Amino acid sequence: MIAYAIMVISVCFFLLPMLWIVYCSFRTQESIFTAKIFPPLEGFTLDNYRRILSVTDFPRYFLNSLRISSLVTLISLVVSVLGAYGLSRYDIKGKDAIIVGIFSTQMFPQVLMLIPLFLVVFSLNLMDTTTGVALTQLILVLPFCMWMLKGYFDTVPKDLDQSAEVDGANLFQRLVHIILPVASPGIAVVAFYSFVVSWSDYLIVSVVSQSQRTATVTLTISRLTASLLVRWGQVCAVATLTIVPTLILFAFVQRRLVEGLTAGALKE
Amino acid sequence: MNRKNAYLLIIPALAIMCAFTVYPLAEGIRLSFTNASMLRPTYRYIGLGNFKQMINDRVFWLALRHSVVLTVIVVLLQLVLGLILAWAMKQEVPGMAAFRSVIMASWVIPVAATVTIFKFMAQPDVGFINIILRSIGLDRLVRYWFGDPSTAFACIILLHLWRNVPFYGITFLAAMQTIPESLYESAEIDGASPLQSFWHITLPGISHMIMVMVTIHVLWTFNNFDFVYLATGGGPVDSTQVLPVYVYKQSWDRYAAGYGASIGTVMLLLLAVYFVIYLLIQKKGEYER
């Protein structure tokens, strides 16, 4: 009984707000302003979507976001798989220090690093480029991905790749044929996490992006509610299109997500 | 295995982290001892000048207090509510599996979207919250919830809870599922109440996960910029001003890069003290085991 009560309350609190904006994205401005929850049928429309997809620059920002987040995911996958394998399988000098160091980056205030970061990107001539945004966003995801994957790789018995090495398999072959199949849930989670964090990032994009060339959906949506007369129907449509990609990916990895997220913390 | 290979493997990660994390951080700390400004090309070292200025900066102290209070309240509430949610999700009742699979949705959507959703819901005229309040006759409560100094801070707390409590619940649940069922069975035979077994079996069983979640969320919440900046910008009248937002405003709106950096350095110091204490506790825990 209590469990059911908690379930119902949670659904209302955590899911209703999302459903509400999706619902309102199909309503006209007039319908929203009647302040009724269930308006008459003529209050529903597809106009909000038609407008933001054809009149505004939203499709362009959406593609920017897709491009940046895909690049972050790709680099993050390669770098963190290699790094986590190195940390999991080899006795490197200062290994513990590196692991604590990676974890401790989580306490660095991003706002403190922002101006120097801006200058680094500037001096690399990467201002307002997809690469520039992606490279800087990597610092948001790499520590967590490496930590998570290392936890995952640690659960794969060392004998497996040691015997493969004796058989003459090189590093690449060991990674592809032995580690990756076993750790594929972890890999999926790393990809998901990288994509979503990059998609959601506001702080770094707001500094590195200077124009429409690299502006993302997150940047767009945060500027929408600033004006006085807000077209709420369109805002809701933009918000819906912003959250839908992350929700679709979430649906795909949902089952593995928990397993992957907790791999690092559960093994001890 | 060959040790040289190992270094090659971690060098890409270390290089990126050095160029885009360690170096900017060191530069940020260096800037905090200067009078750097975005308005002029040159600057000089002024020793502890910025930190002296901070002592008399009323807004800094306000932001510091808000940051600490926000972090403590948010993490505590998330912990308690997360435990309750995890307990509920562990009950095998019809519909629970579906519930478990969708509940983390609020955690995966962008914070900017979350803020937009709640800003819309908090609107005085068309907001869902106020529509409901009016319909049950509480018209006097109707307001723009983020625009009222007496409610804005609570709204920020609510945003954090909305995003993170399901994440806590799901991770705690995963930890609970590693506790052998036989422990509960024998406790039941010994006559332990459900509350007793929760206290003596479940909590110790997931203590490590609790430690990790609390530690990481203290760091994340204290450093969080997006929620406050996007929802209220620190206002109204500084009622939600927190350190990350204040640093950003000093650096980018008032062009006081040096002073902004010095406040950032204070944030780092506070978190470093917290982090070292965590590491010591963790070391001690391992030693005792």
C-alpha cells in the first residue's frame, strides 16, 4: 500500500511536468492563456512545431547540437576505453594518484576555469567551432566515464586477456575481442552519458560558442523565456524537441544504465 | 604486460585533462592574485588584495551562506527521499517494473529544459501550479514562484530534488539488490521488525553507495551553476545568489576576472577540505575492514 502511494506521488511529481509541456506544445497561445487544463478541441494545433521548424533557426541549432554531441561521444568513447583499460590492467607508477586525481576533478569549480579555458580555446584557434566546443565539453564527461569503465573492466577476469596475450593477441585484438564484448553494457552507458551531458551543457557552450555556427538547443531554449511576451506554445515545442532525443536514448540504454552507473561504486 | 603500452593508453585522457582542466584551473588560481579585468589588456599581482576585498563584500557572504545551506539541504533531502524511493521500488508489486524503468527520465533531460518546464509551470497567469491553486481556492498563494524572494530559494531546492531523487533511488536500489535475501529471512525469524532490518541490514549494506553518492553530489551541488543561473540569475534581490553564479557574474558581467577568480579559489579550497576529509574517512574504512 505504502509502496503504491509513493509510486503514485512520484509519478505525479517527476513525470507530470514533462507530460504537461508536451501537452501544451500542441496548444495555441489563446488556449494556453485561457488557463484551463482541458481546453475545447479547437485549442489544439500543430502550428507551434510548424513555426519553429520552418520560421525559426531551430533546425540549425538542433543539427549543431547533434554534431557536437556525437563528436563528444566518439572521442570520449575512444579515450576513456583506452584510459580505463590502461588503469585497470597495468601496474603503472602513480596509478592511485591518477585515479584520485581523476575523481578530484569533480570538485573543480567550472566557473573558476572558465576564463582560462576560454583563452586556451582561443589560442588553439578553435573559438566558435564544433571541435572547440566538443574538446572542452570532454572534461565534463571523461572523469566519470573513465571511473565507470575502470570499475567495469575490473570485473572482467584478468586471466582472459592475459592468456590471449600469451597466444599472441595484440592490444587492439584483446580490446575488441575480449574486453569490449563483456563490457558492452558499460560502453553503452559511456556513450549515453557522454551524449546526454554534452547535449545538456550550457556553461561551456555559452562561452565557446559565439554565433549561430555552434549555438546549441540548450543555448536557444535558455534564451526563449527571457523576452517579455513569451509564445509559450512554441517554448513548449522547443522544450519537447530538446528533451526527446535524450529520452529516446534513455529508452535504449535504460536497462543497462543502472548497471553501468553503479559498476564503479558497487564493486567494493 | 608491457608498461610502456600502459602509458600510451592513458596519455590521451591525461593530455585532454591537463590542457582543459589542470591548466585552466592553475591559471584561474593565478588570476585570483591579480587585478585582471576583461576591459584592459594588462594586469599586475596584488597579493591577497582580492581576498581582502571579499571580507567586506556583503553579497559574497550571502552567496557563501546560500551555497552551503543549499548543498546541505539538497543532499540531505535527496538522501532521505532517495532511500524511501528505493525502498518502495524494491517492493515487488504490479506496475513497479514499469515505474522503475521510466522514473529516471527527469535525470536525463537537460537542466535548461527542466528550468524552462518549471518556469512555465510557475507562471502567475498560465502556470500549472497556479491553475491548480486557483481551482482549489488558494488564490492568495498565486504568484510567479521564481520571482518572489520568499519562495525562489525553495524553488531552486525543488529543481535539484526533481532532477536527482530518482537517480538516488535507482542507485540505492541497485545496491540493495546485492544484499543477500537470506540476511532478511534470518532477521525475520529472529523477530526483527521491517524498520529494524532496514536499519541494521539495508543501511550498512548500501553504506558504500551512500558515501559515494553523497560525496559526489556535495561537489556537484556546490559547484552547480545551471539551475540558479537559468532559473533566477541569483535574484530576486540576491535571494538565490550562490557562489558559482556570483563568480560568473563578476568575471563576465562586471569584467572583474581577478576578483571572480579569487571567489572561485575560495570555493575550491572549501571543497578541497571536504574532499580530503572524505578520503581520510574512506582510508580509515578500508583499514578497519
